[in-house]
Amino acid sequence: MTTSQPAAGSGTIPYDRAMERLRGEQNLMLGIAGGAAAALAGAAAWAGVTVGTGYQIGWMAVGVGFLVGVTVRALGKGVDQSFGLSGALLSLLGCAAGNLFAMCGLLAQQEGVPFVQVVSQLTPGMARELMTLSFSPMDLLFYGIAVYEGYKFSIRPITTEDMAGA
């Protein structure tokens, strides 16, 4: 059960003690490393679904944001805003990578060449062109939801158990 968090510097002893203990358990680098791996896994799943179905499914972005956020929280155990910002950024990067990998996969399928060959020949200009060709205004909505989820799910909530154990 979560509890509402008092304002920073509110001076409530159980909250301050809980925050001090929980901050000691944080590991931002582990959270970022795990979140990056989750973003890459989500991007690969996005590409696989898109190539397999032949359809770009915007809801995959929501899955990427959720996966990244939950992974950053589980591994980083963070209560600070830096974890949320990291999760949001990694979610956005995961969505962009998923979109790009999907386009590379469709191009590889169309040309009858391996996916790795297309990716190995990818230049920044080609990547920009592929992303531009596949862009839809609806992408902004799904990317926005993914960024929100990446932020929200990356920060560990303070529970009544946390405050009781302080």
C-alpha cells in the first residue's frame, strides 16, 4: 500500500528516515543499464511484431515504456526524480529504436536480404529518412504515453511499510 508523500523537507521523522534508508539502496547506474537492456528488448519485440504482421502497431510503444520503467525501478530501486527522467529518456530511445528496427526489418524483407545487412549499412541520413517515411502524427501520442510510463514506473513509491521500517 502506498501513502501520499509529504512535501520535501516537511520534517516528518518516519518519512525522512525512510527516504534516507531508501536513498542508500538506490543504484542509478544499474537502473540505467537495465533500462537500456529493456529498451533494446522492447525495440526488438516491436520490430518483430511489425515485420511479422506487416503493421506498425503504436501500442508497442506503451509496452516499451512500461518495460523500461518497471526494469529501472526493479534494478535501480530509486526514489529520486533522476530515475524517472532516466526511464523517460530510455523509453523514448527504445520507441525510436523499435520504429527504426521495424523499418529496417521491413526493408530487409522487401529486398530479400538479412536484417543484419540492412542495419550494418545504415547511415544517419538513411535512419532519418526511414524514420521520416514511417512517421505518423499518432506516433506522438504513443511516444508520449511511453515517456510518461517510463517516468512514472521508474520511481519507487514510498509505502507505509517503508515508513514503518525506518
